[in-house]
Amino acid sequence: MSPLATPTSETETPSVSTIELGDVRIHRVMEYSDTTPMTTDVFFPGSKPEEWQRHTELLAPHHWEPDTGLTRAATQTWVLRSEGRIILIDTGAGNGKYRPLQPIWSYLNTDYLANLGAVGVRPEDVDIVANTHLHDDHVGWNTRLEGRDWVPTFPNATYLMPRRDFEYWRPENLHNTVFGRGNQNVYEDSIDPVVEAGLVQTWDESYRIDSHLRLELAPGHTPGASIIHLDSGGDRAIFAGDLLHGAIQVHEPHINSCFEEDEEGARASRARMFAHAADNNALVLPAHLPGHGAFEMRRRGSGFELTNWAPFSIT
Ligand SMILES: [Zn+2]
């Protein structure tokens, strides 16, 4: 792949939204990248001020604003072209959705479909949508509003969903009303319409998409939280979904976000994924990193450190 940037947030690079790893082309398609309303202690409740201070050079200003204490985050789709097919990993929060417990995602009106078009992808061209888990900010563009109806945005795609999340988040299980988790309305507007169109395939433990790409269960953040391994021509990557929400977690992997269903499970899955990434020199592409959006890492002592940012343009 292209040379990677040095590990500070200050590095400016030319506008880059596409890289290639082996025989797979990866586009970064943004939905939203901005300062969140959450300070570090709210977004990452177990984190200490000195831990953020220790990594100021890495995190400020694109991941954390030291002056306000506010965090920054993105929602984005990793679009893959592999073996002649177009594969979307996660679909953001979507436009026009009512999220009473997550006002930041309510009634968005972004240029997401135009951004998808900018990398040459029309909705009808998409072959596979992989939702890493079924939180509201990963399934939003599964559907779009047509008149008064939510219809599949990608009518020719198979939507791959982890079975454990598919069961856990059903509205009748009442996991939707816990403060801050905000999954209310998600089935009604973003899951049920694609189920009713016959487009959903659930999977368990692991699922091979093609010879380069494999979904793997990595529970904790949610029961069905998953990652996607890329292995092609000696290049490796991990699309990490929500196994981490901030770059600080590479250096301080005990820190969880405020959105974990199972705190210990989240730490265990993150540790396993980090070890694999470090030992295999894999590019890590989480769902929510702003800035360069992805990175490489290595072991350092008993922990890890971020070594390089990906060459994607800063957001
Ligand atoms: Zn998320």
C-alpha cells in the first residue's frame, strides 16, 4: 500500500479517499465527522485526564479538543471492491431518522449518497452490505425514505447481519430503552424493511464473504459485534467496527466507551483484535475514527502503540 503518514494528527496529506491492499480497493466514504457533545469522561467513562494528556500529540486536534475537553468522531462507510463485487461495511446513521435517545443522529440530512457516488458507487450497484452490529449508527443507510415508507437503499444487495445482534435488539426484548444506548426505532425504520424485502442473511461465529474477506464475531460492544478480516496478496487489514471508538484506546486498551453492552467482553475482544493487528502488521479501520480514519500499530512492552496513520485525508 502507499506509504503511511507519521503518527501525529497534524500531518497534512493530499486528498485521498482510496487505497489498495492486495487485490482489494478500499474507499472511505464519509457521512459525518465533527466534534461530539461528549467530553472525554462522558464518551470514555473509565479514562483519566492524565491519560489524555499523555497522548496529546497523537490526539489533538482531530480526535480530541484539549481546550474544551470535547471528543471528535466520525461515521463512515468502508466501501470495498473485491472480486468484482461492491461491499459496504456499515451504513452510518442515515437521513431523516427519529432517534429520541440519540438526538445527535435524529433527522440527519447529509450528502452520504453523493459521497458514495463520488467514488463511483450507485445504490443499485452494491452487492453486499455488512452491518458489523445493529446499533443505530451502523444501519442507518440500510434504508431511505420513499414517500412515507422506508425502503432498502441498496435494492440488489444482500445485507449480512450478525445473528446474535439480530435477536438481541428485537424491540420486544426491551434492550432499546436503556439510557444512552438509543436503539429505539431502529428495527422499524432500518432493519424490518430490508427483512421484508428478503434481503437479509444472518450469520454466526464467522462468515466468508470471498477469498479475501471474512467476518468474525468479536462480542462485547454488543452480543453480535463483529470485525472483518482482509487478507490479500500479503496485505492485511481489520475493519474493526466499534471494537474501539478512539485512538487513545490503542495506547490505553482498558478504556471502554460508554456504549458497551458487556464491559469485560469488549475489553477481551479489543485485546484479541489488537494482538492480531500488531502481530500481522494489519491496517486497522474502525467505524468512528476521524482524522486519517485508520492506522497501523505494534506491541510496546505489555501494551501497544500506534505507529502510522493511513494516508486517507484528514476529516
Ligand atoms: Zn458505532
